[in-house]
Amino acid sequence: AVTLGTKTYAAADMKELGRFLDDLRTHGPGGAPAGNPRWGLSEEQFQSFVKLVSEPVEGDVALGSAAAAVSSLKLPDSLTVVFADAAFQASLQPRPTSAPDSLNLGGLTKGTALALVLAQYGMGFRPVPGRGDRYSVEIVPGDEGSNLWPAGWKTAESTADVVPAWLKSIPFDVEDADVASIAQAVADKLELPLIVSSQSIQRDGKPLEDLVYSRSGKLSPFGILRGLSDKFELGFDVRADEAGKLFLWATSSRDAAAFNKRFAHIRPPK
């Protein structure tokens, strides 16, 4: 048997070992760009790309077709947007019925904004290095379980530290209130913008507007959102963009679990 890293290859696994060694020779220890956490970028390239996508978005982003929405973000000239074959035709279609007319992303960085916009269409992106300081933004179908640029990052400190109201109890009394209104009220209490991953939520269940909830007592914003998550298989995260600006992200429990598994110890790039 041969042990490399944490994996042991028995005599019957020699073909798999051969593929591993071929991949190592071609791509190095990080593996193929589409499958590793840094997308094949060196640390220097990663930081360079982060700097490029850290410009703020100005105002609302209209959600027509995916291609039009991405174009409206006005990404830096050194970034070339490429829709992969599997995403190209879908990028020209009108927005899904699950998506809102627009997203208010004013002030968020363009990297996070791009991920938030594409999520409305069931897509995401990953960076691909080019020559010099140029990069391609490869857009593909996928969600937070795919190896794509995240829709925001874990906060640099604990949520309770960066959002003081997170664990503070408040009177809470609702009867048959729609979840969209509850989530917005909680976001207002936290003084954070609420952004909803409408496509993943509708894929796995019903739109927030169609879900009703009843509960009373003294609860913290965290407790309220946890109750909604448990009852309706949702996920609510306070996330940060590349510059550290916070927002409340609502998604499906499946996507939230996938994000937390991959980014549990990852903080916003510096």
C-alpha cells in the first residue's frame, strides 16, 4: 500500500493513484482549479483578484436576464466575463419567476454582489487567472454546494460581537405572519440589509411570502431566525462582503449547510 497525505492506496487502487499523480503533475498540490478552495490561484493571485472585486456597487441591480444583470455591475476592465456552455443559453433568458425585479446591493463589493446576483438564477462563478493582472470570471450553473465564489463570507469575529443585537431578547408575538415580513423585521432590528436566495429557497420549498409562522415570547433575533430555519428548512446567516460590510442572507437549509461546511473557518479575504 502507498500512503500520500491522508489517503492510502492499496494495490487495487493503482489506477486511482495514477490519476492522482497525473493531476498533481498538471495542477500542483492544490488540484484542478474547478475543485480546490482557491480555484487554482496562488496567494498573490487570490489577493489580487479580491482587490479587483472589492469596488462597491452603486444602487439597485435590475434582474432581467443574467447576462444583463452581470453587465450592469460594471466589473473592472481587467476581468473578462465568460458564461460556460452550460450557463450561456440560460444567461439570455428572462429572470426566473422566483427572483425579485431587483436587488438593493448598493455599497456591497462587486465580488459578493456578483455571487448574490447569480444565485438568483441558480448560477455562480469562479476566478480563472489570465496573463499579468487579468482574470476571467467563469460563470457556471451551481449553488453553495458547488466549488464557487461564496455569496458573502463568515464574519471576522463572532456574529454576536459584530452585531450587538444578535443575542438580545425582544418581545415577539406573531400569528400567521408571513416569513418574508418576519425576516425583514429582524433584519431591520439588526440594521442589516436582507438579501434572499430566492431560487434555492423555492427549489427546496416555498417562497418566504407563502410561509406563515406563529410564535410568542421574548426571543433574540438569533432565536427567531433559528425557529424559522428549523420549521421551514431555511438558513439565515450574517455574512460579510470582501470589504467587511455585513448583510443578512436567507437561503435554503441545504445551501446554508454546504456553505458552513466549506467556509466554517474561512474569514473575509484581506
